[in-house]
Amino acid sequence: MHKAAAGELLGRLPGPPSPVWPEGARFIRALAHGSMSVEFYSPVGQDKQEPHRQDELYVVHSGRSEFYCGGERCTCAAGDVLFVPAGTEHRFENFSPDFTTWVIFWGPQGGEAR
């Protein structure tokens, strides 16, 4: 069995600095198996995500946000689940200071059939 705890992961953020995240990465890998990986994401200020090569689900853990995905916008809050097809531009906007979300990636590069 594998388990990930949001509180423990949040305590390990920010991660190491990088060119994209000079103030430290705002996500951390929690679990991985085969093509599936789970991350915990806690953006600060601005969501700097780029489109991903796999399909993904967001399970909002805390807070609230607006979500932009492929030309559409919606609001989201703790308990909501959002799907993003591989390669689609997306980001969280106007998120609350306590906003955190689980991110689940799976499947082949380029995503599964639509």
C-alpha cells in the first residue's frame, strides 16, 4: 500500500529552485506507479503551468479558484474535480491563499482517445 498525506507534502513546499520556479517549485510528487503519478500543488501568486503531455485530473483539496482550460473558465473549490486533456492550455487564476490541489497524471503521452 502507498499513502500520501496533504499536510506532510505541504510542509515540504516550496521545493528546489529552478529556471521556471526561481522561488522554489510549488508542487511535489506524492506517488507514482506505471504511467500514473500523483502530485500535490500549492501555487503562490501566479500559476506557471504549461500544457502537460498526459491527461490529468485535479482534485481541489482546499481553497477556491477560477480555472481556465482550453478557452473556457469556471470556478472551483475544495471537493471539485477537474479534467484536462493532454496538451490543453490551462491554469488556476485568482486563487485564495489557502488553495491546494491534488494532480493526477496517467496514460500515454498525448493522452487517451477523446
